[in-house]
Amino acid sequence: MLRRTTPTPPEDASDETGEDRPPDRVPGFQPFGPSGPDLATLPIAGITQRRMAILLGALVTAWIVLLFARQVGDASAASSRAEAMIAENTVRHAEIAALERELGRIQQRRFILQQARGHGLGGHNEIAFALDPDAPPLPANAPGSASLRVGAPTSGGPLESWLSILFGSGD
């Protein structure tokens, strides 16, 4: 914000006609005086103490805001990591509980005997056998198989079932 003052014309700046002349057209007018411009009348074009204080205050404020934003970001990241660890711990506890249940099952005598039979280590009166992987499936009426599957729908009510058992089927 520069401000210039207009130099005042000397006393003899008027014409013979009585009209005022502009100062630069007056003969013998020197705008700055014989020794040059007067520096006391010129404003300071540099950095004043007030401007320096405002600039320093703005820098300190920006620095504090940036530090605060960084702290908030770090706290947010830490809380996110903590929540992820809690969720992971919950999953790990469920896995541990499942493994402990499985360990309890495989330590039972029934399971050990079943696995031993699968490897051909049964009792002395047991005969180990295995089915050929390429064997065809058994027919529906093979010996030892149920003629009707458990839960299969029947073709009559309970009275017809009893009568067919007692007297045979009517077919």
C-alpha cells in the first residue's frame, strides 16, 4: 500500500494572467528538492514488524493445524488396527474352540478303533475288506438292502399297510 504525496507548488507558480499552472510546468520547479527525494515522506515498501508478526502467526497456526491433523490421522489408524485385531482374535478363538472339540473327538476310543479298522487293524475275529473303486452300484432289491428307503412316500394309509402285512399285497 503505497501512498504518494503531491508536492506543493512554490509560491510563484501563478502566471501573469493569475491562473495557476501545473507544478511540472512552472519554471525552476524541482519536485524532490535540491538534495533528492525526502525519504521520511515515503511509505515503507518492505516488511514491517506488524506484517512479520502476522506472517509468523499464520505459519505457527498452520503448523499446529498440520500437527493436529497428523495426530488425528494416527489415532484413527491405530483404532482401525485395534478393531481389526479384535476381529482377528475372535476368529482365532473360534478356530481354537473348533480344534479343541476335534481333538476331544479323535482322542475317544471309538474314533481310534474306527480309524484302525480303516487301516486293516481290526480285532482278531474281524475280516478286513475293501470295495473296488470301479464296482457298480448295488441294485435296489439287493439282499440286505431295504426295499423302500426310509422316509419314502407310501402308496396308502396306515390301514392298508397293516392289511398288506397281514394278508399280503393285493397285486
